[in-house]
Amino acid sequence: MHELGIVFHVIDRLEELAKENSLTKIARVTLQIGEVSGIVPSYLTDCWKWAAAKKELLAGSELNIQINKAVTVCRACGKTYPTVEFAKICPYCKSQETELLSGNEMMIKEIEVPDDSELSESEEDFKSTEDSEQSESKEIQNA
């Protein structure tokens, strides 16, 4: 099960981002994972619950998982198609000269801080900046 290692990596990155933005609490994290990434969402969620409970920053936080569809492009005809349905054989020209475009990724999409009543002053500043950029959640791409 590599999901625990993935969770540890995500938590390390969240701790870095929290430090950079003076956050003391994270309420919700949204991860995007590719449909053919090999990550099992239920295992990831179980590992999250266990590991997040051990971190003050993440205790009680919620993990949301969004699945990105896998898309493949055919190098012979240039068309794209759903990977899971057709695998490596292009449904248009039957070529096996194909390449996965998306569906193998894993990234932190959003980090949400608690409601205003639960924020410290520095977190209020972060949330104000966040709100001006995009409603109540800040998109942070995993580098």
C-alpha cells in the first residue's frame, strides 16, 4: 500500500504551505487523483484519517478526492479518447501508437481554512487574500 507514503508527502507539503501562510489549522483538503494513477481512494482516505489525527494542523480535517478522467491521444490519427474504456488501442484508427495525456496525476487542488470565527489574526489575513482571489478556498498547485 503506497497510499500511506502519499499521505505523508501531502501532509509534509501542507505543513510547508501552512508555515508560509501562517496557518494554524486546515479544515479541508481537496486532492485530484488520476483515474489510472494506481491510487485507491478508500485506502487514501483511511490513511488520511489516521495520519491527520496525529497532526494539530490537520486534526479533524476532511479529505475530498476528485477523480480526473484518463485521456489518451493517438499519435497516428491525433484523436483523443477515454483511456479506461479503450486502453492502448485507438478506437478510431485501431493504432497502438498512443500516449496517456491525463489521468495519472495526483495534486493538491484546494486547501480550506476553518470558518472566520475559528481563525487567528494571521489566518484572517490569509483568508482575506484568499477570498479576493477565489471564494472560500485557495487553489494551490503541488509543485
